[in-house]
Amino acid sequence: MITSSSTSLQPGSKLNYWKGDYHKIRQGLQVIDWETVLSGKDVTGMWNAFRDRVLTLVQEHIPVRKAKKKRKSEWMTSQTLKQIKQRAKAWCQYRLHPTALNYKSYKVIRNKVNRMVKADQDRYREEILISFKGNPKRFYGYMRNLQTVKTGVSQLVDADDNTSTNDTEKAEILCNGFNEVFVREDDMEIAVEDDIEYSEEGVFDDINSVFSRDKITNKLLHLKSYKSVGPEGIHPLLMKECAREISLPSQSIYQKSFETGSIPQDWKLASITPIFKKGKRKDPDSYRPVSLTSIPGQGDGITC
């Protein structure tokens, strides 16, 4: 079995989930005897068994897409690029033979290219604006690409006035800074309402109605497929496409988690990116952490 950390890809390559064969993935999930696979395991073991089998199917049926080198003006059509080459040839011809006829031929192609470039720009802007509707992630990604200066985390100064010299030291300084402002609630001090009466007909009496396959399936079908993959390595598009098949083992995992009061280790992981807020770039307090957590373990994920 493979795990999320063992999926090997060539540098510059990524899995193309939009071209995946989800019919075969669904077939692969349907033939798994989940009762036998998950039996006798704790909640982390159940999740690991589920995750490994899903990632095995991902490796088999999701193609790898190599990163393409972007063109300088990717919004131009092939016809416009062809005319630009013709314009260059016409200019070279005029420079070699500076006659009025050659210059007139160059002007005709030049004016045509200018019109085509303007039309391509208008079309591209219109498509971009339409694609932003309901997709703020695409909007912010587009704005980041427009930035001429790409800023990352600069050299940082720790509490002892030591300046970082590499990425590892930067990560340690930021980690220490984030830990200082992190608030950890004491589980023993959670307020309990004494006046609440619990009856045999309480909300959690019928556990199967709370963690039903229909509810989990509905949550999966409403996942935003353009979201990033969490630390567990399972893309939300895959969970959405295979909602009915995934709901069966998910039901068992959620039920086990509820009964034991524990969650899988993967759900506790997060990929943290420091984002500069304001102030001095050398000050770790000028950065805020943005966490990418496991989708099945999120409050707005597939929990019921």
C-alpha cells in the first residue's frame, strides 16, 4: 500500500485529477470489503487503511500532468502569433530593401496585428472576469501572477537577535512565534450546563441517523472541487466524484471516532504557510499562519 507521503512524482509534475478515470476508481472502491478491512482497528488504523486503498487507486487511474512552460503572452491566439511572425518578416524585408512598396506591405500587416492583439486582449479579459464569479481562489491567484515582484519570507530575527541563514532556521523561528500566540484550551475547564436534561430520546440516541450514508454522501457532493489537497493526499474532486462509495467506510470511521472520542492522526496535521501582514519583514510577528488541514476532518468538510 502507498501513503500520502510516499506518492512519488517527478519534479514539476502533478496529478491531473480533472482527467482521472473515476468510473474505474468507483469500481475499485465497490469491490473492497470494507467491513473486513476496517474490522479490529482503532480510528487511526481504520483511516490509514481507507486512505491507502484510495491512494492506490489514485496512482492507477489519475494521470500525471507535466508542468508546461507558460508562454509570455499566453492569451494570444495562434492566428495572432502567426501574424506577428509575418510582421517581423515584412519588417526585415523593408530593412533590406527600404522601398515604399515594402513599407506599405509592412504597415498593412502591422495594423492587422494591432487589431488582432487588441481583440485577443478584450476576449481574454472577458473570459477572466467570467471565471472569477464564485471562484475567489482563481481571482487571488490571477492577482498574484500580475505581481512583478514575488515576495517570500525574508531573513528573520529571533528573540536573541540571531538572523536566519536558511529556510530551516526561518521555519523554526516562525514556529516558535506561532506557538507563543497559539491559545490551547484546557479540556478540563470546559463549562458544563447543569440545567440541561438528557433523555433516552436525545439527539445522539440513534447514531446511525447522525452518521448516515445519505448525510455523508450529501456533504461530499457539495465539496468545492477546486480546493487544494490536504495533508492526507486525497483531492476533494475525487471525494466528490466517488461520494457514494466513500460514504460507506467514512460512516464507520466517523462512528468509531465518536464512540472513542479520538480522531485519526492525519486530521491533526496541517500544512502551514506564513503570510506577511504588515510591519518589518524581519520580525516573525509580522506574519500570520494560514493552515491547510485535512478535508474530512474540517468542520465544513464531510462531518455531520
